[in-house]
Amino acid sequence: MRGRIFVVLILFLLLLTCVACQSPDEKPGVWFVHATDPHLYYDDEKEESIRLHQEPLNRQAFSDLIQSLRSIPGTDGNPRFLLLTGDLGLDRFAAQPALRESAVAFVAEQLKASPVKNVYLVLGNNDVKGEAPQGAAVDAAASFFGDVQSRLAGSGVVLHDLTSCYRDKSVLPSGCYADIPGTSFRLTGFSSYSFKNANGVAANQAVQEVQVRQLATLVKEAAAQGKRTLVATHIPELDDPYPLGLSRWQGKPATTLQRPQWAPFSAWNVSPAVYQTWKNVVDSGDVAGVLAGHLHDSHKEIYYPPYRWSTSPSERADLHKLFLAPPLSVRFQDTSPVQARGFALFHLEGDQIDRRLFWYDPVKRNFRGDPALVKLSRTPPGSFSQAVGWLWSTPLANRDLARAVVIAIAFLAAFLTVVQLWDIPPPESRLATPGSAPSPPPAQSATTWALTSNFAKTVLAGLGGMLVLDFLASIWSLQDINGKSYYVLLFVIFFFLFLFFYALLQSAVEALRSRIATRQQAAPPRPGLTRRHGGPHVGVRFWAWAAYWRNRIWRWLLSLRAFALIFLDTFFNVIRGRNQLHTKVFEDTIIDLHLSVVRAADRIREDVDAVVTRAVRDQFKGEEIADTDVRVSITLLSEDESVLYYLSRERGSLPVPFEKRSMAWVSVYTGEARWFKQSYLANKEILLLDNSNQAYPALPKDKLTLVSYFQARFSPDYEAFLVLPVPWGQRGAQAGYRKGAIHISFLKAKYLDALWTGLDKESPPEHYDHWQQLLTRPSESSSLGLENEELRVVLHEALQVLGELLRSFNDTVFEEYIKPNPRLTA
């Protein structure tokens, strides 16, 4: 019966999709072309031969661009407009004004043949002499476009300078932007042509800060009018791939040291205020994208978002909004076997921005699109994207809106009724906290009670959000949208989507929690693939191997029963509005069990500490022995064997875990007892472990000395210690036992010598060869041992009990729930 809810949800989504299929197709979106860096003329090229070679090639590419606008594959007719983001090379005319007239004639002649009548422009750094932010150099570049426009009279082609309001305050702000008809986007120019600041930031700082604040104002004004901004500029705030590549592959540092630490290779070199204001503008939801150029790298992957080749510090604006176009010119690419030259084709539809790069073939003189990276602008009928599009356009169609609201309310009422009918009290559990059963609610009809339950009240309270729409009544009336009805529709759809995904997430969390916090069924023992009946039998060995893996897979599948049960139980509880996670009971039970293990370890540690202290006092009756002169701790090796951490320790002990390169870790990992006295550090020949045969894979294949594996502790207050591994004697190393140890530290080394005799009887490197005799009575054959009978018995029992007690201990439960307890961390 619970499965019916899935059927209801699926039918609702199918209904939504089918209604979308019946809606009429939307009008085609708007296409436009973004080109940059044609470099028709050079002023900064030192070698005349390069300039004379490249300029004609660049002009040919520009001419081919204009011709290609007539037939771009995939577009519905001609593009709406052409955007040129600077660097035509106009700065050359300041030194050679005689060349200016021929340049005006050439550009005008090319644009007259353009099928696209609106051309939007921003200036580049190679258009303004000296890259000045304002003044005569900027005016000279702008006047060039004015002269070209006069030559275009009668052609219908109009040039729009999107940086005019930055240089001339008498020009209205509207001179720097243009609304794109048929869309909610506004194209706004930004004057970044001076942002390289090769001669330093200070000279241009004030002007540039005013310009970036002016951009922020333009963006805010667009947002107030319901428009999202596409910023058109020349230089992107992005790492320049050339110096970045020199740094990564040749180790050369950035040459400009004025940039902030987070942007040593940025193409911008501006004041911190400009960086921060730019980031605030771009990262706001009012900016849909930034269109830029300037770079001339011959690698095509450079020009695709999200530009992973560049650094992306938090101080940088969102690079996902940057649309970097490849250059038209051959500048810096003429010696490369592969060139990256071309333009970008944009498609705007609704709130969606699609871009496709076209690459220039200088031999065939045409542009070819990159099909591997094309994002389809149209979706097949009945797809989810089209369903969302229908959902957005529904308020504009009164019939569709009325029908959708009726369906939504009916679906909500049916769901609440089903939830109430399914609200069966959970069965009693012996693990649940005992308590009195809640009194049954008064008898009511199913319909009335379904709408007055806590779950239904929550949903109805959400519908009360329609009151907020009264504050936006003027906006809804201007858009001719029935806001309250549309809110009901969106609320119901989003409510069920959020409920469904929240149930999935909560179910997965609870199921994984149970999987991590509970002990899993151990794998079956491997089959003994040995000789049988005097010789090897391949068939017998194969079937034994197959039976082993069949048994192991079956056990693994059976171990998933609790995981699946908890997942489904939690999922249906959340879907039904009963956000009561009964698996919390199991979680608390597991935590209590682990807390009991820790408390038991504390009692063992205290008993061992008391016996050791008493034994030391018996040996030194004339000396005052404080309780803190002997410290006993219990450690446990982590499941990944990376560290040895404290499970129980005496107050005041340093809670720092033991790393792999430590004597304690080696002792626990190998299961061999070790002891230490301060005097041992003077003897560098004492052998801690001989691992030349690689018996222990986690340790180096070498002879490990004590000096190299002694982990110095902060302010040590002991002269000697003893590490007794758990389980003792490695008897449980292959039987599922957890590895740990009892650590006994002594303020003075003579206390250790008084309890254990013969510790130093062997000379290096056989110092630790007879460690097994530490818990035996000294005899004629072996002087190493423990005389105190009581201490010997207590240590034996403590090691045995700890070995069994820690078998099912879980590190995650300890770290997440037990260790944060102040009692343990004091």
C-alpha cells in the first residue's frame, strides 16, 4: 500500500510533462556574434617584417568574418547583431595619422557588406594610445568610429559605442547599454582597456575606480527594470596564460609585483577597490555573463569555461560567468602548428545562454563550429526542460493556469488524506524508551482529521505565504500575472519535490549510520587449498574457491538487510509526515554500548594503576611515592592502522596520539611488548625490530633502531615506560581482535627496574628478544620476569579482558559521540 505514493508522484510528473507537450512551441531565441581582437593594424610590434606579414592576414580574417555572417550553421536567419570587444589596432594612427583615412575606408567598406545592421563596440587596450583611461587618446579612438559611421550612410549599418558614457559624462548612461529585443537581457559595455597598467596603478587608480562604480550603477539600474546584464569588455579579470605557463613549466615568477598576492598572473593590474567592486558586481545575480577577449593563446581549450587552467581564488569573480572569445588575428600564433582563431555564437532564449565557438580556417577561409562542445538550444518535445518552460509560461495562459491550480489543489488534498489513512501506530519495541502510550485522538471523520493534523497544518501554513504576494501586487499587475494562483501551483510542486528528496537524503543518512555503527558479519574463512589424497586436484581447488566466494557474497547480501530496512522505514516515515526516526533508538543503544566499553576500560586502567602503584610502594617503603608517579593508560590502534589513540588515560596525560614512527605504535602493530628507559637514548645500537624479511608490510624493510623510532612527547615527566600489547602473545591476531595496549609510565626508571628484573640482561641488538617473559616469574633459565604475584595476575587478566572487550569497538562512534564528552577530554 505504501508503494502507491510513488505511483501518485509519477502520475503527477507525467501529467506535468504531457501538459507541456501540448503547449505551443516558443518563439526562436535571439542569436548574436561575439568577435574580438581583429588587430587590423599594429602599433606595438617591434619587428616590421612581422607586422607586414600579419596585418594582411588579419584583415582577410575580418573580411571573412563579415561574409560568414550571412550563413552561420544552426541559426534562424542572420544574427541579431555583431559585438566587437576591441583591439582593432587604432592606437597606431596617433603616430601615423596619414594611415588613418585608408583605415576608415577599409573598415567602412567591410561593414557595408555586413548582413547584420547593428554593430556594438567596446575599445581595447590596443585601440587607445598608451592605454590611457580617459583623455585625448580615448577621444581619438572614439572619433575613428564616428568617421566610419559617416561612411556607412545609406547602408543601414549602425555602430554603437558601448564605452561612450565612461569617457564623456555628457553622454547619457543609455549610451553604454542596449536592451536585446525578445529577451530579458541588457548588453552593457565596460571600459577595461586601461586595466593592464603597465606603468603602475597609482596614475589611473582614481579614474578606474570611478569607472567600475559606474558599471555597478548601470547593473543596478538594469535590475530595477527587470533586466539581467551581459557585460561586454575587452580585458578579462583572469590569469594571463603566457606568464602563468612560464611559471608552471619554467619556474619563472610573475614580472609585475604590484598585483595582489592572490592574482600574480592576472591580466588586470588595478587597485584593490576595483577588484572588489568588480567581484561584487559579477557575483551578483543581476549579471548573467561577462563577454571578453584580449587573449591570443593558440590552445583552443583556453577559451572554454570554467577555465580550470587558471587559478580560481575566492577573491576572484565567478569564472562560470565569463565567456572568453578567441581572437580573429594571427597575432602570437603565426608560428604555432595549431591556431585558435575565430568567434563565438550566442543564443539567448528565456533565461538560458548557449554559446558555440567557431574556428577560423585560414586556408579555406571559412569558420567551422565545434560540434563536440555545442549545447543544444532546443529540447525534444516532452522533455523536462520544456516542462519547466511551460511551468514558467503558465501564468500567461489563463486556461492553463486555472487547470493547473485545480490539479495541484486536488493532488494536495488527496495526498493529505492518504497520509492520514496510512498513519498506523508503530509497533512496540523492546529497545524503545518505556513510557505510557499516548491517548488516542477523538473520533473524527477521515476528511476533517486529515486537514487538522500537524502535517496538514504545516502545509496549510505554507499556503499562507500568499499574503506576502500582496506586497508585490503592483509587479504582478504590471506583468498581467495572477500571482496568488501561480504561487499555489509552485508551492505544491516544490513542496512534494523537496519532501521527496529530503526523504531520500534522510533515509540514506540513517541507513549509512546503521551500517557504520554496527558490527558487520565477518567474512567466512578462506578454504584450505592444499594437497588432497597425495596430490593436487585442480577441480577440488576450483570448487572450494567458488564455494568460498559464493558464501562470502551471500553473507554480504544478507548484511544489507538492516540497511535496506532502515532506508525504507525512514523514507516512508518522512513521506508520511512522521519525521520520527525510530533508528535513533538503535543509534543511542550503540552509543551506550560503546560508552560502557570505555567505562569498563577506565575501571581496568584504574585497577592496574592501583596494583602497580602498590607494588612500587612495597619496593620503596622508605620513599614517598605519589599516585601520579605511576601512570597507566590504554590505547587502541585505529582501524586503518594509521595512529594509536588513547581509549582511557589518567587525568593530566597528554592526549596526543602515537604516529607510525613511534615505539608504541610498532609495539602494538607487531604485538610485541617493548620497554623504555631514558638511558636507552644514549645507545644507538638498540634494535627495536628486525624487519629485514618484510614480515610487517607497513614498516620499512630494514632493521629499525629504538632511537629512530622514539617519538618525543611534549614536556615528558617520566623516565621509563612499558607497553604491553593487546591481545597478548598475538594469539588473537587472526581471530578478529582489535589491537591495543596497556601503557605503564614511571616517574623514575628505578621503579620499572624494581618490578621487572633482567630488563637489560641482553645487549644490543638482542635487547627485546625475550619480551614474552615479561609476565612470567623469573627462573634459573631466564632472569627476565615479574616477581610480584598480584601484579602478574592482574596484568594477565586485564590483557585478556581487554582483548575480548574491544573486539567490536568502532572508531567512528568513539570519535563522534564518546570522545567529545568533557569527562574524557579533560
